[in-house]
Amino acid sequence: MTPVQMKARLTIVCAATALLAACSTTQEAPAPVESRSPGGVAPAAAATATSPAPRPGYYVVKRGDTLYSIALENGQDYRDVAAWNKLDNPNLILVGQELRVRPLEAETVASAEVSPTVEARPIDMGPRSVEAPVTAAPVPIAPAAPAAGAGVKQEPRGGRLAYSDEAWKNLQAQPAAPAAASAPLAAGQSAPGAAVSAPVAAPKPAASAPVETPKAPAANDGGIVWAWPAAGKVLAPFNDSTNKGLDIGGAIGEPIFAAGAGRVVYVGNGLRGYGNLVIIKHDGNYLSAYAHNSEIYVKEQQQVQKGQRIAALGSSDSDRPKLHFEIRREGKPVDPMKYLPAR
């Protein structure tokens, strides 16, 4: 084999080797796409993370929720929520599950109030009877005075003398009589020569402005008369972001009282951070919650009266002995100090 042939064969072998190496090379993963959105999240990821808003009257279960916490946050008895959603096991709910948290009747009434339907009424095109117009009694009109400069001489005032040029001059020469008090006039009689004016109607009494009924204080909203649930000092006031009620101090075993009459809808420790908890439903709007108890003296579905002893102060799931007390209106925590009487 000549040197030229050997060089050509070597070139072919090198080219084939390079081609095989290129085919066997593993393809690298594409570079990540850097997001330039303001939140630093790619639009697709943000769309996936955003869950659709629940329908009115419903709640979408999130991680960490329990049926008890969902019922408390919506101001309902957990039994009612379980019944509305046909849940045989209240402890079995799934993330992303949509639960009804309002009764169907309340939802229907709310939708009717928001968007009332307008009833269409047909227009009656039939013949209508024409009533005769009511006319007022004719008002006598005084004859118009003669135009100035018409050369017409008027009779002397009073009409008691026959007209003559002499009588006219005498009338002009007489001084004007002073307006003296004359004999009293009979009712409805006008003085001689006085202009007769239309009767003035008596002024109607001004319609009194509607008296605005003062709003009842929040403590009496819904007809509930509230009472303090414990005798201790307030350790921490209400704060909508960090403390959804009042923390009231005391010693373990001190009595805890119902702040208002109602029905016990929950007894247990299924809500994290509340310890041994009692929840009382007072009416369709209000709940009260009593947390961290050491003992509980009532049971679910029991009717209680205001001031009735329901538990003993404790430190369950708490860093110190205290009562955590909440008032919730339609599930939303409100400041109990606006409802409780002054001490």
C-alpha cells in the first residue's frame, strides 16, 4: 500500500470515529427558564398554585384543616357541616374537597337579596274610561281699571254723593284721613276701602324629622346579654392577627362560666392550640369558645344558662394556666371587650 493510500484510509478511520463519538454523546438537559415575573414564579407555576375561589356558602379544604376547625371558622356546628355534606366519618376530609358550610335555605335567601328578580307585568292596552276633569269653582274677576290718560272721570270715593265737578274738587281738597282705630269689625267683615285679599291658609305644621332609633350596643346584638367567663385578670387583649380572643389568667381549677345561654356544640381537643375546648352556640350568629381547660363539666348538645359552670381553668396546650376566650360572629372573631360588661 502506497503512502497516499495509507493516509486516505487513516483520514476515513478518524472521520468515522468522530461520527460514532458524536452519536453516543448524551444530550444535555435544556437550561432552566428564568422567570422575570414580579413574584419570581413562572406564570405556569403561579397559575397552578392559585386555586379557584369557592362558591358562596362553600369552603375548600386546605392542608391542616379539620372538620372542627372548619366549623368554628364558619360559625357552625360540625355535626351540621357533616350532615350537609353527607360525611359518615367527620375525621375523613380531603385537601381540595369542597364542603358546604351554610344551610341551603340561608344561601337561597342571600342570593335572593343580592339579585332580586323583577316580575314582568303585561301592559294593558284595553280601553280606559275617561273621567270628567274636576274644575274648580269660578273665581270672580274684578273689572280692569281704565288705562291712565283715557280721560274718564271717576266717581268720588265712597259712592255716596252724586257726581259733579264741584264734588270732585272738594274730594281732592280734603286731607287724607289718618288711619284711626275704628269700631271693631264683625268676623269676616272688611274695613271700607280696604283691599280684599285672598284668604291665607293656615300654615301646615312642618313634618317632624324621623327620630333615629339609637343602635343597640354590640353587647346586646342578637339579644344576648354577655357575662365574664372567669374572674381573673386579662393577660392578653384581642388582636385580630395574633390573638383572636382574650387570655384571662387564674389558677388551675378555678371555675369557668358560660358567657351566655346556648347549646354546647363541641367538647374535645381536636383543634390544635386550644387544648381541652368547649364551644357554645348562642344563636344563628354567635359562638363562644373556652380553651385550655383542665376539666370539662358539660357534654355536647347540652343546653346551658348564662353563668353556669362549664369547666375548670387549666393549661392544656398552653404555656401557663389561663382561659382563652373567644366570641365569634358568623365565624369571624370579634373583640370580646366590646361585648362583655364593664367590671
